[in-house]
Amino acid sequence: MMDVVNIVFRFLDFFVIAGVVLYATKKYLVPMVEKSIREYNVFVYNLESDCKNLQLQTESIYENMQDQDRQFLAMHIKFEVWQKKCHEKMILQCESQEYIDKSMKKRFNIRSDYVKNDRAIKEELPVILDSVTKSLQAKYYGTDAQKQYIDELIQVMKEKS
């Protein structure tokens, strides 16, 4: 019978220990696990929210980059147009300057020729006139030469009229 009592007490010990383990599990372990699960769910929810926020930020950054690319292309096109206009303006200015330079050179040449001719005329005209006058006086000094010259002059005038 001792064995039976011993077995009964062992069963009782087993059930008491099992009951204490069940009570401790329900009282302490289950709330701690539930709290850990809730914290894990909050952590997962926060991660998902952060992931969505990062995706939205990434899309926003990508859109901004595309806008900046479009603006860069527009600025690049404007710069090329401006550069082309500047080049054309520079060509026109060079052509205008060449025209002005040629005109100035032409005027200088004309004036220098005029000055040369004027100087030559002032210096040599009296000598030329004197020699021509003497040669004409010598040629037409005789009356026959004068008469022949007048007859030729009248003949030329008749032909023209």
C-alpha cells in the first residue's frame, strides 16, 4: 500500500507541479508573449509605413530629377540658341567692320590721290601751261596755220549740226 500512496502522491506532485507551471504560464508567460507579439506587429507596421514613405520619397525624388532633366534640356536649347545668335552677331559685326575698314581705306586712297594730284597740279600746271602756250603760239603764229585751224573748226561744227 505504500506503493499506492507513493504513486498517488507522485500523481499529486505531478498535478501540483503541472498546475503551478500552467498557472505561471498563464499569469506570466502568455502576457509576455502577447506583449512581444504586439510589439512585433507594431514594429512590422512601422517598417511597412517607413517602406511606403521611402517609396513615396523615392518617387518624388525621381519626379524632381525628371523635372530637372527637362529644365536642363530647355536651358541647354536656350543656351545653344543664344550661342548661335551671338555667333551670327559676331559675324555681322566682323563683316560690318570689314566694310568700314574698306570704306576708310578707299577714302584714304582717294584723298591721298587727290592730295598728290593737287600738289602735282599746283607745282607743274604753270610749267605745263607755259610750254603748251609757247608751242601753240609757235604752231599757229603764221596766218596760213590760223586760217587752216579756223576752217577745220568750222567743218567740224557743220558736221555735228
